[in-house]
Amino acid sequence: MRIWLWFLVCAVVASAIAAAVSPGRNGLPNLAVLLAGLVAAVAGLRRHRPRPAAGWWLLVAGAGVSAASTASTALWPDAPAATRTGYFFCYPLTAAGLWLIARRLRPWTSTRLLDAVIVMLGIAQLSWALVLYPMLARGDLSRMATAGVTLSAVGDLVIVTLVLRVAGAIRPSPAALLLVGSVAVRVLNDAAYVAMYVAGGGAVQHWVTSAGWLTWNCLLAAALLHPGVATIAARPRPAGDDGGAPIAGFVVLALLGPALLIADVILRPGVSSWRHTLVPTVLTAALMVAMVLRLGRALRDRVRLQQELAFRAQHDVLTGLANRELFRSSLQAGIDAGEEVGLLIIDLDGFKDVNDTLGHPAGDELLLTATARLRSIAGPGALLARLGGDEFAVVCPPGALDALAAALVPELARPYRVAGREQRISASVGVYAGNPATTGEALQNADIALYAAKEGGRNRAMRYHPGLREAQVAHTALADQLRAAVEGGTGFAMHYQPVVDVRSGRVTAVEALLRFTAPDGTNVSPAVFVPVAEEIGLIARLGSWVLEQACTDARAWHERHGISVTVNVSGRQLRNPRFADEVLAVLRRTGLPGAALVLEITETVLVTASLEETEEVSRRLARLRAFGIRIAIDDFGTGYSSLAYLRTLPLDVLKIDRAFVSRIEERQEKALFRAVVELARSMYLQPVAEGVETTGQARVLRELDCALAQGFLFARPLPAASLTALLAERSSGPALALLGGPQG
């Protein structure tokens, strides 16, 4: 059994014995029980340390004052009557403690104070009619007794109001029940004392009051000994509608005073009217005033709530900017008025990376900073809106559009301090000015300009013009064609470009290249259709198909000629947790050895990845290398962190971008290329030169001992059947010579 329960059982038994042996509050047995309760209360308070500490210490101080007054009268029976006034200090101490606990549970507001006053005035009417007036109506009370009864009634009135406030805010628990019960017993004990005094209770009156005061102290001590006391004020009951007392309760309290007054007149006819009507009349008037103030505040709160709800219905919760609905209605109002509208659509480039790597709170922090910058640039005359995610809109006079866009781009590109770290993002802005027929038309035109800004490299503003719409139409048509081609399995084909040993002319490998033919027979450049496929989410499916087809075609070439196949891998494929499993499954299905496959990744894929994503990619590539698969990095020298990736990623092949090769015959460029080749060798990587188009370039490659190269000088990309024929021809004849490209 728990300590608090042991104490409570023992204390209740001891209280009953003490009250029977020594009726009244002042006997030594009563003093012993009070002191035991006081010691237990202090021990529980020091053990569990509930908050607010001052509030609980004041409650214990009230019990201590009671014990001190009992001790003074028990040990000094002939003490003056003034020494017994110490009991009255229990009331302000208990009330102050309950006030602090109630404030910790729910901070006091003017509304809550008015509710407390209304409850107190209602209870005061009951107290006057049922306790105070009958007591004061007796003619044998001294002035001191009358003052004592009045002070006790006022103290109990305040305590009842506060304990009701506390009871309404705490979660139900044994400790909470003991606390509220202790205060309730004390108040009921005072009321019982007065009632029995009026009725002439005699010995029963003293026994009941003695038992009541002892029970109050014991319950308070048990509450403080209970472990749950530590969380009474720390975990309040969830606040619902903080409207205070219900209207029905106000009505009952308003009618209570007149009802009691009428009952008093009927039940006690002939009694002097001013004595029993003055106080109820004053209390009822005060209650009415308090209710009027409370209802007035309730109306103001309701109006404020309606205004807040109306604001939230038209504004973004996070930023406070206009939401999409208010934005569209404001824009439509300008269109309906026949005015030329000016519109900016702003998208934060790189926001998704911040949100994904640092979390949504960091993303929200960045959005708030960007919002503040937008406000500072746009000024009060523009309408700012958040359309969703990291997309914003500004409606402003057309004449201010270009200047505003020019100011926004660098301002939004300044570094952001987010989650204790500096983050850099940029902004793309679509600009539109005109007389659209609908809001949808204006948004569409601004979106087209925004897309053009992103396609142009981001971190810029682009103004809409009809040519952009034509490009967007072509883009949409291509996206539809790609979707249809993927679903129908038509339009795509694999071509392969040989990788040649520049010393012998022998083909050592081929690079798999995807080609797409539009329904009208037009060959679409990979530089055009691959970004669109990435944008519409088809690149992963295309990548899987390319890998499967390339491995299928390359098996025969590897078996007959010992060559390998290089397959480009997209960033989406690399970030797929099952990527390694899928590659190994393709090798099993096609029968191609791992040593005959080279997976090619680009620097740009790695630059745009987070640190965590790069580490995951590195682990997947290392697993594939364990099966003999080699890893190549493409377009070396065009990104930002090439050397870092050469050091950290599991690589085997370094493909040197055509930008290094095109001017390799010049002295400075030759020296730079030599340095790259030496770097590759020092890191045990095989260098491969891309974009070789002249015999002069091939001669320098042989001179620099860069053995492998590919380009139009040797062969253009060929369909599988053509490559098979070429390999068969060269296997029985001379090595691959200079084919199909410009020579010099």
C-alpha cells in the first residue's frame, strides 16, 4: 500500500478518536493529529516539489496557522480571546495559495475574473440567506462573535470560488481529488458549525467541527504525499471554449437572489424588511452589473473571433499573406474593372532541399524570412499572396513590375540563417502584364514566364510574351508524346557509341544512348526530351528500360568481342533505395557479367543532392562494385565539387568533358588536360576523353597517354544492328579507323 494511503487511513482513524476524546478544536489529541498532518504535508511538499511552490507552501501555512492556534489554546487554556484569532489567518493564506495554483493552471484574464466574481456573488446570496442572516438574527451574539462569523463567511466565499476554478481546470486524479476534497471539507465544516450553532447543536456541534478541521488537514497532507501532486498544475485539463460559465448558469445565478428574497419574506413574515432585504438587493445588483460586463465582453470576444476566422479564411496561416482565394478574388476584381493587371509569380529554387534535409520547422523559418523580404520590397501598395508551398504571387501596378522583379531576385538570393546554419537558395520570377479575360489566363501566362525563367537557369525574372506560350505548347505536346511512348512502348530506341583505344583503334566499350522519335517522324534531341522526362516523372521508368535493353544487347558483344557497355543513370534512380537490387536483377535476367557493365553518373546529380543522399548513393555504388560493376563520373570539370567526389565516391572511370578536349591542341589547354589525366591516374581512375572530332585531338591524346576516347571522329552513335555489323567487320579486318566525323 502506498505511503499516502497508509497515512490517510491512520490519520482518519486518529482524527475520529481525537474528536471523540477531546471535542472541540483545542484539545491535546487534536493538536497531535494537526501536527502529524503538518509534518506529513511538509515532507510531501519537499519530496514532490509541485508547482507553483509558493501556492502549495501557502496552503501548508494555512494548516500551520491552524495548528499554532490550537497549540496556544491547548497549552494555555486561560489565554485571552484574542489569541484565538489566529484561526482567521487560515482564510487569506488558503485563498492566496488557491489563487496561485489557479493562475498556474489557467492564467487569469479579465474574462475569468468576471466569471469568478459572478460565481462568488451567487454563492454569497446563498451564504447570506442560509448561514449569515440566521446567525446574525440571533440576539445573543457579541460584536466579536458577529465579526468572526462574518469574516469566516467571506473567507469561505472566496475559497469556494477559487476551488471551483481549480477543480474546473485540473485533470481528475487521486491527488486532485484529495486537494479539492480537503478544501470542500473545510468550507462545509464552517457551514455545519454555523447551522448547528443556530440550532443549538451543543456537544455534537463541537465534535463535528473538530472532526472537520482534522479531516481538512489530513486530506491536504495526503494530497501532498501523493506522487501525482507534482503534475496537478503542470498538466491542466485541455482548455475548450474559454467562454467561462454557461449562459444557463448565469441565468440561475441572476434569479437566485430575488428567489431567496421572496422566500425569506414568505417564510418569515413580519421580520424587519431592511435587515434581510438590503444585503440580497445589493448582491443581486452587483451580480447584474457583473453579468452585463461579462456578456459585453463575450460579445466583443465573439466579434473578435469572427474577425479572426474571416482573416484566416482569406490569409495563409504561416505567413499572414493573402491565400489563393483572396488572391484570385482581388485579381478578378481588377479584371472585371477593365484595368490592366500586373502579376508576379515567384518560386523559391532549392527550397525543397532545405525542407527535406533540415525538416519542416526549418522550412517554415525560411519561408517567414522570405516573406519578410517580399514585404520590404513590395511595399504597402501591392497585394502579396502565398499560393502554396514555396510559391508566392504579387499583384501590383504594371508599371512597377520590372523594377519590383529586378529587386526581388537578388534580395531573395541573399543567404538565409535557418536552424543555426546558413542556407543559399534563389528565386525564379514569372512576370505578366496585360488585360486577361480571366484570372486563369493571367495565372497561366505568369506560370509560362516562370517556367521560362527556370529553364533559363533560375535565379532570374522572365517577362511573358507570346513566343513563350508557343514554347510551352511545344513542351506540353512533347510531354504528352513521351507519356504515350512510354505506355505504348514505341518511339524509343537504343543507339551505341564506341569507346576506342586511340593507339590501336580497337573498340573497348560502347556507351548506350537513348533516342526518341516523335509521332511525326522528327528525331528529338536527348538534350530536349530528357529534361522533360525528368520533369514529368518518367525518367526512372525510362532508365530501367535503358538498363535492361543495353544489358541485353551487350551480352553478345561482350561474349564475341570482350567489350563492355556504359549506361547513364539518373539521379532519381540513384536515390531509389532498391537501385542496387534492380541492377543486379537485370544482370541475372540478361546474363551479362558485372565486369561488362559501367554505370555512368553526372556531377550535377551529386551537386544537387544532400549530404545524406550522397552518402546513401556511395553505399549503393560500393555494393555494386563488389559484383565487378564499374562506376564512371561523366562531364568531369563542369560541376562545383569534382575533386570532393573523386575522393569520396567509389569510382573507376573519369570521363573528361568535351570542353577540355575541344581546344586540346592549344598549349595552355594541353597543359590543363595533362593535369587532369595525371590526377585521374594518381587516384587510380581510367581517363576517357569525350567529344573527339579531329585527328589532331586524337594525336594529342596519344601523346598524353590518354588511351581511351569517344567522339564523331571514331563513330557516331549506331543502332544495335549497325554496331553488331561494324564489330563483326572490324574483328576480321583492320581496327576501327576514323569514321563519320569532321577531321583535321
